[in-house]
Amino acid sequence: MPQGIPTEYVRSRTLGDATLTMISDGSGWSTIINSLVDVPQEVWRREVDANENAEVMVGYNVAHLRLGNASILIDLGFDDPGPESQWMPPQHQRSPGVEAGLVTIGVKPADVTHVLITHAHGDHVAGGTIVRDGRRVARYPNARHFLGRTDWEEYASRTQSNSYPAVNLGTLLTLGQLELVDGDREIVPGVTLIHAPGESPGHSLVRVQSRGEVFYFLGDLFHHPAEVAHVDWVSRGRDATRMRASRERLIEAALRENALLATAHMPFPGLGRLERTAEGIRWRVVD
């Protein structure tokens, strides 16, 4: 399996009238599959390639959408890479970062109009704010940020006051730049935040439709292709019943729409489609 970050960390493609760009914020070895509940290692290893420490390589991917006048960032990623970064899990490597990736496609922080946050875990929100002149401010100063309400009320607001969710989301809320969403919400025409709990109480997907093409950013609905084939494979700390229900809804919709999909944690660029085979549903990687 590959080690370190990919040489390429930004990749763009068209989707109807939209331009979709995937940006890698890094990669590394994770025990996410080894933490599956009630799935012994000897079972999952039949289908999953892992190292001797029962770790799999994961990515940390965010997405950017350019559609009409909207410049939409999906998830915020980590803080800035470098010596002062407080986010560097063991056996992980950082890319040049989300902001640097946006610059390569001509997008400055002030250009971003909307930020859609799939859920409030630290690796999805740590890049939301930055300290300037001794004051913590929004990294994307002109963007309206959106998050499932229960992810703030039931999770982020209850974490330690110095945690990434509390600091970043709390700052955005105080600044009036974070809107808490109940259920599904169309953000701009063709782009909808869809409630899909399980990974967290307010976890959301992002659905994009343009000229007959459909794309979903799945956040952490699936961490690995094996979870597509086994929707009941759920790691510790998640709501297994709600996760399975959210996965089944997405699978049904994605097959019907032949949708392009992206995940936050499959190796960069994290793109794929679902296929129905004699053995069941499987994930097909799309470059």
C-alpha cells in the first residue's frame, strides 16, 4: 500500500456546469477498520489489505465546488501544515494544505462563499479559523458556514473548551458565520446538505446535481470500500443503527442516479461509484 501523501494533491473535473476539485490534506495509517464492532480481525482481513499493525492507509480529503457564482468548500480540514501545526497524528503526513490547494485553482480564502461541514470531528473543522493579530477569526471571512444542528448541540459544544470543534465552531458561531441546520437544506440551487446521522448525530452528506449529473460528498459515511459491501461494519463510537440506515439510503440513491461519489477518508482523490454485482454492492474506484 502507498505510504505518505500522494505527489498530486489537487485534482479537478467537470460535473455538468460545476467544477469539482478534490484536495488532499494528508494521509496516514489508521486503525479505523480494526475498531469495527463485533467484526474480528480474522474476518475483516479476508477482504481488507492492512499492515502488520492492523492499520489501513486513509486519506484526508476535502472538496471545492464552483457552480455559477457560488464558491463552495466542503469540509475544512486541518490547521495549517508546518512546525506550529497542532494536528499531526502518528504515522501521518501532511500535504501543503487546503488553503494552498485552493490557491492552485485560483481561489483565495475571501472568494469562498459557502462552507458545508459534514460533521464536527476535529479533522473536518480544525482549519475553520486562524489567529491574526492576536485574534481568532474565520479563515474564510466571507463564507456562510453550515453544520447539522445536533452535531453542535450534542457533540461539539460538549467537548473540552480547547478542542478543535469547540474552538473553531464556537468562534464561527460567535462571529455569526455558522448556521445550524435541521434536516435537509438546499444551500444554493443544485447543492443540498442532506442529514445522514450515524458517524455523528448531525452528520450530513452533500448532494450536487447539474445538467443530469449527480455527485455526493459522503463525509465519513464510509471510511473504506469494505464498509460499502458490509453496511453493518461500523467502528466504535458510532451509532450503528443510524449509520446503517444512512448507508442504505445513500446506496439506493447512488445506484439509481449513477452518482459520482467522494469520501473524506479513502485514499486521494477518494472518488468512486457503486456497482451491483452477483456478490452484492461494491465500490469502484474512479480516477
